[in-house]
Amino acid sequence: MAGPGGFRQIAEGVIESHGGSGLFWYANESFDDFVLTVDWRTTGQEDNSGVFLRSPPLLDNPQPAIERGYEVQIDDRGLDPERNVLNSPLYRTGALYKLAPAFRRNSTPVGVWNAFEVTASGSCISVDLNGENISRLEDASREMRGHIGLQCHHEGSAVQFRNLSVTPLTAQKD
């Protein structure tokens, strides 16, 4: 865990974010090209979280992941924190935070499970939300290999996750 927030197990195979901002990251392995799947659900209208990809190794500070990795956003309000504007495509659920917009809103209501499928292949990162392509970054220029992480955003935000898996993509042989 990097940062003051945390995650707790609330049911068999289900974890929930709590506390302040932070990143629960998988330190044992890093990934370059992969397909990541994860189910998530919000518990309140103002919940905010994200799934981090290709993050550098972290100590107690999640900032390197924010600056050098990629975040698949979870925030149905689409709050742009710099302009204090709602429904911004670059900050909406499914967007690659500040890098590629979510084309539309496709998440379920509060309390209902959602499914991300994220494909990272070279400089392309594609996000499917509940079976529909929702965002695509064609020219990723940050880290091309790194760790996976789950974000806890702010006190009072409780986003739940289950069924996370990462499948490395292998080069096709001719």
C-alpha cells in the first residue's frame, strides 16, 4: 500500500477502499502487454477510484504512479478537479485519466457490479466497460511496463472490487 488509504475485505473475494488517498499495488510482478479484467461497484454517488496500469514501483507515495502510469477512472460524476466541472469526458468512468476521454457513460447504478476489460498492447490502451468500448489511447507515451494497482481516493469513498485477473499478451508466431 502506498499512501494513507487502504482496502479491507468485506466478503469472500471482495475488497473495499477506505481512508484517504492511496494505491494498493501488486509488487510481485510487472506487466507490459496484457488484458486486465476486474469487476467493481460504487456504494455512493460521490465515490471515486481507479485501476492503475504500468505503474512504476512505489514506496509510501502513489505520486509516481499518477505521473508515470495510467489510471482507468471510476467516477460517474466525471468531476474535473482543476476546473470543478462535472461530466467531463477526461474524468468520467472509463476514461484514461486526463489522457483519453470516455466516449459515453456506460456504468451501472450505485450498488450494481460493473466489468472493466482493459487491453494494453504496445502504445495502445483500450477500455471496455460492461461489454462496450468506452475509451482508447492510441499513442501512450508513459511507462510501457509496470505494476497494477487499485486506488482508494478520499475518506468516505468506498469502491468495491472482485475478480481481478491479468492475462499477459504473447507475441503471435508467424
